[in-house]
Amino acid sequence: MKPGWVYLIANHRRGQTYLGVTSNLPQRAWQHRNGMMDGHAKDKRLARLV
């Protein structure tokens, strides 16, 4: 069983947030910062790992 991470990203201080789960946190953070994933996080421009 792979270990997993729960992460929270935001667009700016006290702004929109998104809660996600992944087994590869560095790769997932990179994907969010570069807009690689479609959906809520991309639409709201969420890219800052909290």
C-alpha cells in the first residue's frame, strides 16, 4: 500500500481553497502550478500549496 498525502491549495491569502489527496505530492503540486489538471482548481487558478 502506497502512503498518501492530503494537501490544500489556494489562490491567495484568504481566497478560494481546494483539498486533494495524492501519493506523489511534488508532482501533484507541479501539475497545479502549471495548470495541467482540468477542473475546479484550474478554473479558480489555485496553485499555492498551503
